[in-house]
Amino acid sequence: MPSREQVDAGRFQPSTDYARVKEVEAVLICVPTPLNKNREPDISYIIKTARALRRICNPAAWWWLESTTYPGTTDEDLLKVLEEGSG
């Protein structure tokens, strides 16, 4: 969580407006990961969000994934999607 000082200074501004991604230094993806019929995390929301953001994001931005999913999702799934579409 950001500190109150970070929020008050305007350095932490949560948003659902994808256009604002061009302005940021860090992207935090926090989307639902419901369980599928096999009781495994459905990472489709993570993948769809990454695909929507990857072309408009600052290439130097840091990415964080804060969703309940299996170990390796960031390195194996999210990174692959970001790299294949970022140019």
C-alpha cells in the first residue's frame, strides 16, 4: 500500500482509464482470477489486461501482478504477452 504522503502528493493515483498508462512509471494489474471447472485460476483477465495495455504503456514502466494465481504466472504468462506485443 502507498503511504498517505504518496497519495497526498499525487504519486499514487489508481485508475481504470487505460489511456493514463502512457503517463506512469509503474503498472499494477489487479484483476479477478476466478477458479475454472478444474479449480485452477482462470488467468484470462490477466492476459486480456496485459494485451490491452502493452502497446500504450511507457516501455520503461515497471509491471506488478497482484492477483491470486499460480506461481510463475508473472514470469511465464504475463511477461510473454508483454514482450510479444511491445515491439
